[in-house]
Amino acid sequence: MSNLDQNHRLPFLEGGGEMGELTRHFDWATTPLGPAYQWPQSLRTSVSLLLTSKFPMLIWWGQELIQFYNDAYRPSLGQQG
């Protein structure tokens, strides 16, 4: 099973509107974070809260400061989001 297929089976990535969909379709194995199923519990919880929140949220994670943000935060990034 590919990493992308596994992303669709991870409960912490469920929902989340457009950013949730983009997060599930991203190949995290190609990043320093590695496959989403291997993420630490603290990141899983944070991403789940972020994706399901109606309030603008942004997370910077790790030494590389990888960004996660939700649909509500996206307008603050400008027209192209």
C-alpha cells in the first residue's frame, strides 16, 4: 500500500476541508517528517485539531519549520493562498 493510500486511512487526517484534502494527498514520505503514519502523537493531535478548527490556525513543526494551516488561515496568505 502506498503512503498516499495510507494517508486516507489515518483518522487524524479526516475532514478538514480543502487543506485536509491537500494534506491527505501529499506524499509526506518525501519530507523530513516521513510518512504520516510515523508522525509523533503530538503532531498527529495538533494536525487533527488544526484541520477541524473553524478558527485560523498555523503550526510550524520541527527544525525545518514545516507549515501546516487550515482553511480558515488560508485567506491571510493572500489571493493565491
